[in-house]
Amino acid sequence: MSVLFVVALVVLAFVLLFSVVKIVPQGREYTVERFGKYTRTLPPGISLLTPFVERIGRRMNMMEQVLDVPTQEVITKDNAMVKVDGIVFIQVMDAARAAYRVDNLPYAIAQLCMTNLRTVVGSMELDEVLSQRDAINTRLLHVIDAATEPWGVKANRIEIKDLTPPTDITNAMARQMKAERERRAVITEADGEKQAAIARAEGAKQAAILEAEGRREAAFRDAEAREREAEAEARATAMVSEAIARGDVNAINYFVAQKYVEAFAELARSPQQKTVIVPSEMGALVGSIAGIGELVGLARDQQGGARPAPAPRAPRTRGSVPGTE
């Protein structure tokens, strides 16, 4: 009998111990109720309760939680039907308010997100809904955070996961996108051809300018060469003239021989000349020059008043002068 009594006392002690000593894990907070009324909140760690008087009311998760927003169909401002879903990130900041001011906190927040998502998307056109997700997220976050603040909950982020327009609208958008890309390709190609044409025209212009400058430089050089050649010819003629005036027969012989050689060269280069007969002896050319020199001397003597006997003519060789036998 005494053994059963001892066992009963041990069991009662363990029950009292477990009901009095509470260990709260990290990231959680427990509310304490005394006779059903909230009294305090137990932080993470070990705590003691008053036996038979206090008990644990709600075990609240204080870590950030992710809640799914169910898919729903929303009519946009321009009467387009889209399917929208999302996720919301929340965190309980006050365990007591989250436990006793709202029943079924996850469900309440999900319904709040759905209704506000329908309101925000319904006030926008389809193009805005598809292109301004960040604006939708910002507006939803502001509304949800303000609505959950009395519950001791903070909405950290809200993200739209998927926006699905109807199939016919999707096909129309695809065709529109294709047409827009083709238009941009045509514009880009036209711009490329325009730039290429401008570059070719600019190159042709530069080439023409350089060619004209080259022709001008060449003409200038040719004119300068001809001028120098004429000056040299004039100086040579002046020198020969002065030599003739001084009675220098050698200058006359040189001048006549030079002209003779040039005339013979032109005769050889003539396209109508089939056969060219050259002197058999180069001495004939010298004899012709000497004869010319004697004629010049005779003319000079005649100008001086004397009339000497005519000098014998230099022997002529057959074929020494073009056109002679």
C-alpha cells in the first residue's frame, strides 16, 4: 500500500513539474492564460507557471512566414480577364495581438490579399498589369501592411507570381510583338543602308577631291617643267646667238647639228616612214656641218665687203639626207 502511494506521489510530481516548467524554443513565443484570461507572453527559454492556475494559451511562430495567395480571375479596367496569384511574406511582431485579435491568422491574411489584389488589378488596364508588376506589388504591400498592423503582423513583401491573360489576347500580343520587331528590323536595316550610302558618297567625294588635287599638282609640275625647259631653251638660244654675233663658227655648227639630229629622229619615228636610210659614214654628217659652217663664213665676209671665191662643197654621201639619192 505504501509503495502505491509513493508511486502516485512521483507521478503527481512529474505532472506538476511538466505543467509548471515550460521551455519555449527559439523563434517562438507562448501566451499565458490565467483562468482563461491572457496575462503575459513567454519569450524563448525556460519559464515557470503557477500550477493549476496558469496554462499555455497560444503557441505563436515569430519567424517570417510565406503564405500563398490562391489563383483568381480578375477583370481589368479594359474588360480583359486575367488569372493572378501571388505570395506574401509576413512576420508576427506582437504574439498577443496576433493570437487574440484575429482568428485563423493565415486564412485572414490570404483573404485580405485576394480582395486587395482584385481591387488593384481591376483599376488598371491589361498593358499596365503586364508591365507594372512592381507598382502592383508596392500598392498591395502598402494596403496589406496597414490592414495587418492592428493584428500585430507586419507584411514584409508581396510578389505577383503569375499573370495569365486569355489565349486570344496572348496570340494577339504575340502578333503585335512580331510586327513591332519586324518594324524595328526594317528601320534598322534602312538606317544601315542610309549610313552605308553616306559613307560611300563621302568616300567618292574624298576620292574626287584627292584626284583633282593630284591633277592640279601634276599640271603645276608639268607647267613648271615646261617653264624651266623653255627658260633653258631660251638661255641656250641666247648663248648661241651671242656666239654667232661674236663670229664663233663652232656654235653655229653645234646648233645646226643638233637640229639635224632632231629632224632625223623625228623622221625615224614617223608612222608613214617604211624605210630609213642612214649615212654609211658618220663623217658625212661632219662634212655637212663643215659645209654649212663655210657658208656661214662666206655670208659674214660678204657682209664685211669682201667676196672670196666660193668654198668647195662638202662631199655628200648617198642617203645622208632623207629624200636624196
